[in-house]
Amino acid sequence: MNLKRKKTIIITSIITGTCILAGSAFANYSTANGYDVYKKGIKSLIGQQNYTLNASATIIGDGETLLEATLSEKYDRNGEVILNRAEKTKDITSDIDEHENREIIQGGKRYYYYSGMDKDWVSYNVYEGDTNRGALDMIAPEDKDTADKVVRFVELLTDTVVGDLKNNFVYIFDTENGGAKYSISLDSIQIPELINAGISAMCSLNKYDMEESDYYNSLEPIDPAYYLYHNAAIKSVSSDFEVDGEGRLTNNVITVSIESEDGHSMEMKFELKLSDFGTTVPEAMDPNVKVKDLEVLDTDEE
């Protein structure tokens, strides 16, 4: 198992595992525990072979938008066009304040479009069917046992940290597709002490290692890294989510507010939308784009 595959297993498992718990089927959403519905909804997404995904992230520091990022992905593992993914980022703290990347897998090749740097350009390499699949279909069959063990560990850890807060998920209403919508909102008093204690310890360690460096002294509140070095705490967290009639997560909006010890604030908002399970048809590469004569690279050597 190469290093790249190991990293994929660990990262994918941890991200999904923090919100996953294998639950039994439920007959009535209005009487089901929203915490279990949430985690079952996320677990059902793992290994999906055909879907449309749209995600966004926004970071606001002291009322100013610092980062806006979007991801759109259409994936069909067995289709003529396997993947069509586009990423856009606007970052006022970066030298390249706005750029766009696009990736398309078709005809045995993986095509990349880049823009926002010195010039726009296109490259391609050989696509190997077991690598770099869709965001929900990243764990190869031979790695499933390892991934399941990591997911299970994080499930148990998450349950321990969340504790009685699992009862704070509120059922809102049934949706037109046979699913349901839930919501949870926590203020600073309700945030598990373990979480804020961990954040505070991390900030202190970072500050101890870096406070004499030029990098530390150059950080300003508009830089998200500022909050990694100045003692910070989570002030509030909210999450609104929807599942469809099959229990799959289809919509999720998460908002986290953080405040540093010197009074600066940062808000992070994440939104995820999923649709067209089993019916997605990714668009083919734009025929007007000419692929440059670049060296064909082996995927494992990237």
C-alpha cells in the first residue's frame, strides 16, 4: 500500500467518522434521534458510485470575508465520463487571490485545467481506475477493512465527546422526497469542555514554538492562522441538515464561531448539497480546449 493510498484512507475515514455511527433502520423521522439520523446519513454516502455534489466554505474574520471556496462534482464510476469536478477559491490573504481548477476523467485520461496563475494552462496524465475517484468513492475495496477500523474508533470517540448533546438535535419537518430536516444549535456553555480545552492547549503550544518568529509577529486577525497562535475558544456551533427517503444526507449547513483571547472573531460556514444519486451524467471535456503537448505522467509518481 503506497503512502498516497494510506493518506486517503486516514483522511477520508476521520472526516466521515466524526459524524458516523451505524444505526438501525427507523420507521418515523419525527420520533427518531436526530444524532443517529445524522450519522447514518453521512455513512450512507461512503462508496456512492453516482452522484452530484456541491459544497462551499466561507471564512469571515472581524466581519470581513477572508475566504470563499466552492466545489462542484459530478461523478459516475461506470460512465463514459467518470468525473467532472470544478474548484473555485477567492482568498484575500493569498498572493493568488482568485483561481479556478477543473478536472475531468474520460477516455482513459485525467485532464486538468488551471487558471488564476501566471497564465491558464491544461495538462493531462494516464488515469488509473483505482485512484483519484470521486470524493465519496475514495476507499479502494482492498483498503475497506482498515478504513472501517478507523471509522469505528472515531465513532466511539465522537459519541464520548458529544455525550448528552445528542439529544439537542431538533426535528423540524418532513421533506417532499420522503426525508426530514433537523437542526442543532449550541452556545459556548454547551460546547463540550474537552473541545475548547484541546483548542486552548494547541494554541498555547503553537505560540510557545513560534512567538519569537517573524511569521508569528506578522500574523493579523484577518489571517485564519492567527487563531492557531492566540488562545481561542468556540463561541457557538449550529448545524442544519436534511436526509432523503433512503436516509442519505442531502443538505448540510454548519456554522462555527470562534473568538480569540484578545477579542477578535472568526466565523466559518460550510455547506454541502448532494443530489441525483444514480442519475448523474458528468459533462465531457470542452472540445474547444486544446490539450498541450506535455509529458504523460504516471499517476503514482505525482
